[in-house]
Amino acid sequence: MTGNAVTNLRRMLGLAVAAGLSMTSAVAIAATLNVGINMDATNLDPHRATATTDVALAGWMFNGLVRFAPGSADPASIEPDLATSWETSEDGLTWTFHLRDGVEFQRGYGPLTADDVVYSLERAADPERSSFANDYAAFESVEAVDAKTVQIKLSAPVPGFLGLVANYHGGMIVSRKAAEEKGDAFNGDPVGTGPFEFEEAVTQQHVDLVANPDYYRGAPKLDGIRLQIIPSDSSRELALMSGELDLIYGKREQRWVDQVSRNQDMIVDTFAPGEYRTLYLNEAHAPLDNIKVREAVAHAVNVDEISAFVGEGVGPRGCSAVPSGYLGENCDAGTYSYDPELSKSLLAEAGFPDGITLTAVVSSSSSQQPIMEVIQAQLGQAGIKMEMNVVDHPTYHQQIRQDLSDMVFYGAARFPVADSYLSQFYHSKAIVGTPTAVTNFSHCAVADQQIDAARAEADPEMQMQLWAEVS
């Protein structure tokens, strides 16, 4: 069936990579933490922040009702944050959160109240104001019971519900007063409750945060954080070696990790679960609207070779549309074999005996362009010419959401439950170009029923079966 073929195609092309590689000097850190990263900040509104830089900044400036324990991405480690405690009904449809006393918004915007939480979660569910609206489709109502109590009612149980109110993506709590006062300008002048507050952003240069003296857990030990935009991997590394930087976004290659790890003054952290990298084929663009052509592409890509190129410790091969390590991952269906001769045969059957030409918008980031160059060479052996339009990373994000690419190579980390990934990358509501667009670059619409049913399924075993069917 077409649906299975499409799903299998994406599964075959899955590649798990570390969510991030950080390298820090083992010497004492300065009063201001100087961090080097490879791409500019483009969106400081946490409900719009999807790029790596933006998500990192949001994490320093905002809080959720709950949070992942520091240093962990394990859902089992979720603990109180802006809420001190919570209860849920037996049917899992009503959640009640009790807010912490003494939490102040930054820059004099007053105390946190239940009204701010209601506003923030309703905002997160609004496609006009949030990139994560589809995640909150089951939020039937969010109400302030009193100034310190918030009650959320769901239309159906939500897998990994606490992940939606955690300190990640739509779960970030903003100041209602600041957001309404600033309007669109809130994107460049955010106000949260986190340990650091926004001070200044200079395009393509740096973003400065300063310590929030009123942070409810106590004033930070650092005076501030400067996030420096340094696209070149080698330049970031040299800046760290010279002492200009304290922490950098590392190069996601095993050779680089091994080399830097030999320096006794450096600490390299490779952590998981990681970004899951997938090559999405745009079914809305001919000739990729033909299943045989999509299968031809699948059989032309050698994922094992790509994994070896990146390094098994940094980029192990995935086995499912659901990322490695996520609840709901299922590898039973198998993957596409690497077979360029079969690719040529499939192209001929589809009416393209002389091959095809496809275009791809590609980020110049070192975590993308080199891999796409490998894929380009692999496709070429099967008679598939891939023309790459290499652009800077912010432009890449903009253009792939304008539906300008036949193929999109994209990596992302989400709350590690199958629904969070399937809803954003494979549900028709997430198709780019639609009012509820998130990251469905393939225009996939074959598994909506199963994704929706799994989200509402109260029986864990049946839920896993539905996720397996999607995968």
C-alpha cells in the first residue's frame, strides 16, 4: 500500500544523532559564560522557537509548570518547577496544578499568577501564535481556579502529558502583561521567569543574557551568558582553546569527538536521546508524487555508509519513523535495503529510464551539508541527480517552510514519546504551508487516523500497537 511504502521510506532514512555535542574548558568559568554556537538566533518567543539556538536561549529565560531534572531528558525525571504539586483524575482527563509562591517575572513585570499560565497554554495551542499548536489539540480548557491553581481539562488522555507543560517548547510560561504589551515585538524582547533575562541581541554576532536577581531558586552564580554566533567549527574550537569561549556547540563527527577528547583540558559531552535526522521526500512535488520514484530514492541511499561517515557513537542508524529511544519506537517492519540497481529499475518502471533531477535546499551547517553531499553522491549512482541550493541555516529554515525543496534533510529532538514526533512530522495538520504547519515536509497524510487514535487511547498496549502500525 502507498501508505506503508511512504512510512517505510522515512523509516529507512532515519539517522539518530546526538542531540548536541558540547565541549567546555575544564578551567574555571568566567563570571559571564561565553558560549559559541553555529547559527544566529531568529526567534526568542518560546512558543515560536524551534531552531537549536532559539530553544537553548528559551531554556535559560523561561520555566514550565514542571521541568526535566537538570542534566536529564528522561520523562521519569520530571519534577516540580513553577508548580509545586499536581493531581490528575482517574481517567487522566483533568489535571490540577498548584503554583509556587514568590515567583516574579523578569524586569518588573510582576508576580506569576494562574492567569499567566492560562494565557501561556492557550497561546501555545493557538496556531496564530505558536509553532506547537497541534500538540495541544486535546486541551479542552485551561482555567484559573484561583490565583495559584490551574486546572487543565483534556478531551482525551495525552501520551506524555507532562511533557506539554514542561520547560520545553509550548510548555514555557510567559508574562501575559509583557506579551500583550509588546505584541510582535515580544519575539525580540521576551519576558519570562527563568534564571537569566534578555538584555541584547545583535544579528549574526551575539545574544546577551543577564542574571535574574529575583529568580525564585536564588540568584544565578553567573553574572550573565553571552551566546556568540560563530558558524565556522574551526573558529569556535580555536576560540575555546584560546580562552575566548567557555563552552561551544561541537562538531557532530566521531573523529572530532575522539580528537578533542584527548585534550585533558577539555570535556566533551555526547548525550542522548538525540536529534533524529530524516530525509523527507515532498510528495506534493513531481516526480516524488509517484511511489515508485520515492522507493527508488529509498533504495539509493546507504544509511549504513552515512552512519559510518558520521561515526557510530555520534550517529547510529535508526529503525523507525519514531526516533531511537522514544516510547513507541518499533523496529519490526524492517528497513529498505541499499540497492542502486533496483532504484534504476524502479525509475524505469515509473517512466524515467534516463533518471531524474531533484532539488534540495541545504543548510551550510557542518551537521547538514557534508551529509547531504554524501547522499548526493549515493543518489547519483542510481541516476538520481540532486541539485543542492546551499544557504545559511536561518534561510534554510525559512525556505523549507515555504515548500521550496523536493527533499528536506532535517534533524529534531522532541519529548521522547512517539506522539510528539508523529504529530509534528507525519500528521496532515502539520504539513508545511497549512495554517497549522509545523514540520511535515513530506505532506504525509496517510496515518492521521492511527496517530489520533493512539493519542486518545487509554490502554498502553493498544497505544503501542497503533504507534507500531504508523511506524
